[in-house]
Amino acid sequence: MLAAEGGRGLVLVRRWRFIKRAYLGALADCWRLRHHILAERKRVREFRRRSDWWMLRFFRWRPNRWDEVRRLHQFVFQSDQN
């Protein structure tokens, strides 16, 4: 997909230097950093027990968090009066 996007960009922009910097440079940097990327993925895999989708459950408002909503409401209106 990156190659197809680079080809379309080359047709539209008609500057090889832009394609070289934008696409080939990015691919070269990814290849150069591949050992670091793999090591970091391994490190993260070791301490992560659950996926990102499981962590998303903390980012929603639930009815049992009414005290947090009240505290936020109080903080907002209190700062407006000062």
C-alpha cells in the first residue's frame, strides 16, 4: 500500500526528490531501526497481559461514576466564579 501511495504521489507531484524523502526515507529508517522495534515489541509483550481493546473499558462513563461527574461539575462552576 505504501508503494502504491508513493506511485500515485510521484504521478501527482512529479518530483522524485519528494518521493525519495517522504516514502523511501521512511522505509529506510524503519529498516534501520528494525532491531530496536523488535526488541521493544518483545519488552512490551512481556509485561502486557491484556490487549488494548481490554483497556478501552476504562474510557467510558458508567452510572457508578456519578460522584466523579458531580466533582467535575463542581470544579468547573467553582473556577468560573473566581
